[in-house]
Amino acid sequence: MSTTSEAKTRQDRFDHGLEILTRIDGEAGQKVVDSLAEISPELGHQVVAWAFGEIYDRPHLPPRDRQLVTLGMLTALGGCEPQLEVHINAALNVGLTPEEIVEALLHSAVYCGMPKALNATFVAKKVFGERDLLPAKTQ
Amino acid sequence: MSTTSEAKTRQDRFDHGLEILTRIDGEAGQKVVDSLAEISPELGHQVVAWAFGEIYDRPHLPPRDRQLVTLGMLTALGGCEPQLEVHINAALNVGLTPEEIVEALLHSAVYCGMPKALNATFVAKKVFGERDLLPAKTQ
Amino acid sequence: MSTTSEAKTRQDRFDHGLEILTRIDGEAGQKVVDSLAEISPELGHQVVAWAFGEIYDRPHLPPRDRQLVTLGMLTALGGCEPQLEVHINAALNVGLTPEEIVEALLHSAVYCGMPKALNATFVAKKVFGERDLLPAKTQ
Amino acid sequence: MSTTSEAKTRQDRFDHGLEILTRIDGEAGQKVVDSLAEISPELGHQVVAWAFGEIYDRPHLPPRDRQLVTLGMLTALGGCEPQLEVHINAALNVGLTPEEIVEALLHSAVYCGMPKALNATFVAKKVFGERDLLPAKTQ
Amino acid sequence: MSTTSEAKTRQDRFDHGLEILTRIDGEAGQKVVDSLAEISPELGHQVVAWAFGEIYDRPHLPPRDRQLVTLGMLTALGGCEPQLEVHINAALNVGLTPEEIVEALLHSAVYCGMPKALNATFVAKKVFGERDLLPAKTQ
Amino acid sequence: MSTTSEAKTRQDRFDHGLEILTRIDGEAGQKVVDSLAEISPELGHQVVAWAFGEIYDRPHLPPRDRQLVTLGMLTALGGCEPQLEVHINAALNVGLTPEEIVEALLHSAVYCGMPKALNATFVAKKVFGERDLLPAKTQ
């Protein structure tokens, strides 16, 4: 995190954010930025420079905890399956286990209801399948 | 519904819920449970044992009325098209007519706005088409 | 419901809607219209002439069923406590029993989660209290 | 807009609405009505006769301004990608520039969060691509 | 808006944002920042430096247009009455007339449904009352 | 957590849940149950026996992590200020620090937008004030 007195250019801030984003999301982060290049490069800039460079990077909450909050939010918002996919991958990247992610989504049923918990859980199934992380088929 | 003093195992509760779920949803219910087996068998258990076995089964509101409430909720939540598909089928199974379902979704336009009413109505179109229930093409 | 060929003025349509609204909501409907008079008389007109005069009045779903759908939607939307208050009163007016309303809101916990079910249930508690309909304090 | 004393039939109101809808949405409006013909012709009628014929047609806010409000609402609601597609087209039809639309969606990130802003922006990318309006690939 | 190569400190960015915020919201903006001082000064910083200093300030959409989008979003989100109050005031400050604001909220009924349109309209009634802008009491 | 073969009565399950709920929420949990006694004792039972006794109690995610997910969900849902108040208290009870809670709500601005982040942060301000936990007034 920059000190209050440090002056940074727009490019400095982007570069710093991209470093965080890549550490968390791997290639998925860069893909979002690339997919915005033609339509809204400024939104791509803000996702990187602000969301990751300024907020995510703050030391007061470690990445694992941020991903727990984020899984809760994306499940509750609804209709954010593409972002859930990115963030379930991110959750795995920063150290949440598949069991913890599945449990967080089960927990969400209490607060968001079964339909949103199901939608989120099916995204987890897709991500875990792609990463060869699906638990055994029997309970 | 169990009496207060009756002791039940986890398996008892699941078996009871599956009976209700199958009566309401037919094969669609079992399919949801199966699709969760690899990723979150506990969520599958809770949908069956709790949502259907404990709540849906209560005698104070008949299934037809529960489905009217559920259609309203799923339309309002948004982004729950897969669940709407299950529950429009369920609504037909428990005695709501196609005309009543379409009217409930028209009614939803007043409270949820046109976009969500349209989304839900297009799910009904899909379900009715699959069950050969579409009204004649002219009004 | 008007026939397709019948010509109606804006005033005809308002008068018709107000008749429906008064039948369902009693004085609460007129109060909403009055409270809009200074700020948005057109919104008041549309609530009466369109929502009640055109949609609610359609014969394909009886008022009791419409209120079940409406309770589901308002619970799911969240932040609609003032409208829930009007519509829990309306639900009682068109023949839903207190037990059925409470059960519909319990049912909503499955689909909307506990927080929204709780918020709606506390509105029912307020309405039932005002109408002296609260069940005995012990189960 | 009709005067208060003018009597109109249901058909008059539909015809008037279709004129507005066609002016704003071109063929996309008619396509929505057609897609509803089999399942809910009344919902199609109300979209045309009420939403466009009565509300959209009012002189107090020009179409360009209505589309700005609508883009904000559809982005915030979430799960309304099909309607966003219609209304981003409509926004272009009534004079909003691609740059203004992209900026409105960037602005939405502040109030709705990044996920919903991203979802809406990707719909704009699809629409602009179809209309050959994508800005150059480099910033 | 800063040029890409210009280096700015955190304080520079805050100062710039506060200038925009004060121009748009008058004292209401400063009040939000003050109310956050004890609990989350960083959120106050980001509202000012990012939301207003970076996004709102961009030249591609004038303040009047941004407020139209914002009214739509806040109405659609629901439960944002405190923010609606700030932004209906802001809308008046940047040149939207009371009639245009009321019309935008009427327009929202089509997309968000009557309950959210009513909630937002009652906030406008409060703000207009405080600014002595309520239209005459009879239609 | 009960073993699969263990038979439990409805009362057993309530008693177990109340133990968990009291450990997490202290008196606030019992107050919610009491406030439901007159209107929906079954909803009170389910909050205790199901939400806390079955879901919250599972060992796969510790209480601190569950509260992070819950803060994210309640912020995203909107209109759940009463539940946020209970759960910010609960978060403190299970070991989240005031700084971590404030940071989680700041993080939510990225995904839910500023208005919902502000609403949640003001609930935290109320709770922290009551528990004498507000940080110093200057940054």
C-alpha cells in the first residue's frame, strides 16, 4: 500500500494493481482486462488499479478472508455466475480448500435461500471439475 | 409432519423429505439431488430433508398455495431461471393450471417490473412447450 | 374487465380501479393515492387505474391467490416493508387466514433466506397486532 | 398522450403503444411481442399499451433521458441481460452515443459494484459488435 | 481529470474529489465523509477520491446525465433511501427539474415495479418538501 | 454435529441449536426467538434448530469464517440492517476484530457498490458505539 505522501501516476497504479490481480487470479484477471479492451478500457483500468491495487491490497484483511466475504456477496447478489467462477478460482488460489468453499456456499443457504446457494454451488462444481478437485461421487 | 416427541435419524428425515419432493417435483427433484452428489451432498440433503421434509410438508398451506408464493419469490429474486423451471413444473404437478401460472407471472409485472416478469414468462413458455401445454398462437 | 371494443376515458379507468382497490385494501389504498397527490399524482393514477383496474381485476386468478404471489414477491424483493404492511392487510381482507400468511412467510425462508423471512414476519406481527389477531403467546 | 376526456378502446391503446415502441426499439420491440404471443399475449399487450403507450410516451422526459434511467435500473437489477440488450439498442436509437453508454455503465460500478457493471458492459460489447460500433482495440 | 503521466499523492486525489463532491452535493457530501470519520475513514476517502474524484469527474457524461443513471440504480437496488435522499438533492443541484425527477421515478415503475417506484417517490416528496419544491396539492 | 444414526426429537434439535446460538450471539439470539413467539414460533424454531443447530454447527468452517461470509451476504442483500446488527455483534463475539469488520465492509464496496457498503458501515458504527469500540475520531 502506498504511503500518503507518495505520488503515483495512473500507470503506476495500474501496474501495482496488475501485480496483485495476477497473484490472486492468475491468468483469469488478465483475461477480464483483455475482454474489456475494446469496449471499456477504463472499466478494465479501474478493476485493476482501484479494486485490486487499492482495496484488495490493503493489509487489514488477508486474501483468504477477502475471498470468503466475496463468495458471500456474489452468491447473495445473484446473476453473477461469471464473477463467481473467477472468485472460486481465486479462493482456491489464496488457500481456501474445496471443502471450505463448499461449506461457505452451504452456509449461504441460510441467508440467501436455496436457489442462490444452488446456483453458486453449481459454479463451484464447474470450477472444481476443471481443476480436478471434485470430491468422490459418494458421500 | 412428525410429532414433537418422535425421535428421527438423519436418514429418516431424508427419506421423508424425498417422499414429499418426489410427489411434488417427480424426477426433477431427484435430478437436483443427483447433480449435487459430487460437489455438496450436504446441500442435497438439506434441500430434501429440510426444505421439503420439514417446511414444505407442513399442513398449514397446501402445495398449490406454496407454489404460488414460490413463483412470486423466484420471479422477484431474479437470476433463478433454473429453479423457476423446476417450480413451474411443480406448480403444474400440484394443480395450478397453465392459465393461472401465466396470470401469476403477469401479476408479477406490477410488483417486480416488466423485465423480471418477462424472464419468468419465457421460462413458463419453455416448460409449457416441453409439456405440450402452449395455448393457441392467437389470443 | 372491459371488452376489447369498449372505449374508456382516463377517468373511467381510474374510477374502475379505485373500486377494485377499495374492495381489496379498504382505506389503505386511498391513503397511498392521497400521499402521492402532491408529489406524483400520475403514479397514484397508475397504481389505481393500471395495477388495480387492469391487472388485479382480471378474472384468471382470484384475489386470494394474487395476494399469495404478492407476499412472496414483496418478501423476496426486500426493503418493501411499507408495501408488505398494505398487502398483509389486503391478504386478510381477501380471505387468507393469519395462519396461512404466517406459513407463507415461513415457506419464504427456504427460497429467500432467513433475514428476509424475518423482516416480513415482523411486519405481519405489526399488522396482526393492530387487528388484534396475534395468536396466543405460547405455541 | 391522450387527453383526460378522450375515450380509447383497448385496441387504440395498443396501436398507439406499438407506434412508440417501434420508433424506439425498431424491430426488437415487435419481436418481444411476437415471442409472447403463444404464452402470454396479455403481457405483450401491457408492454406495448401501458409501458410504451402510457408511460414512455409522456412528454416530461425525452427518450434519451429515459434510456439513461433504464440502463441504470437494468444494470442494478441484475439478471436482466436480455432486456439490457434491447435497451442498449434503444439507447443508440434515441441518440445516446456509444461513448455515453459505456460511461454510464462505468458510472454504475460506483453504485452497483464491479460485477454488475461488468455484466452490463459485456452486453454493450455484444450490441456494439453487432452494430459495428466497437471503438478501436487500443485505448 | 488527471493526465496519465501526472503523479498525484493520496491527498491530491482526495482534495480533487472533495471539490467535485462539494460542487454536486453541497454540504451533504461533506456530511457523509464526516459521519464515516470515526468508523471507516478509508471508505470516506474512497467515496471522495475514487467515486467523485475519478469516476464522476470524467468528462464523457455530464452530471445531469449521471444523476439520471444514479436515480435509476438507487431505485432499482432498493433499501438505499439514505443515498436516494442525497442523490435527489444532487439531481436538483445539477439541473434536473422536480418534474423530470418525478417522471424518472414514474418511469422506474415499468422496470422495477410499483413498490420500489413508490419508495423512491416518497423520498423525493421528503426532499422536495424540505426545499419547498412540492407542486400544488391538487392535480 | 449428530451422527447419521443418532435419533433426535424436535426438542433435542432445538436445545442443541440454542446452545450454539447462545454461544455465538449471546442474548441477541434468544431475543429474536422471543420476538417471534407470538407470531411465528415455527420460524423461531427453524432459526435455532436448523440454521444454528444444523448448519452453523458443522465443523467444516469455523465461526469466524462463517461470519465473514455472512457479513458479505447481508451487505449484498440490502435491507437487512436488523440482521447485520445481530451479525456484527456475532462477528465480534467469535473473534473478528473491529478493524477486520470495517475492512470487510470496505471490501464490499467493490462488489456491492458504495450505497450498500455505506449502509452496512453505519450499522457497524452503531454496534461499535454501543460496545465502546469506536476507533479514535481522527484517522
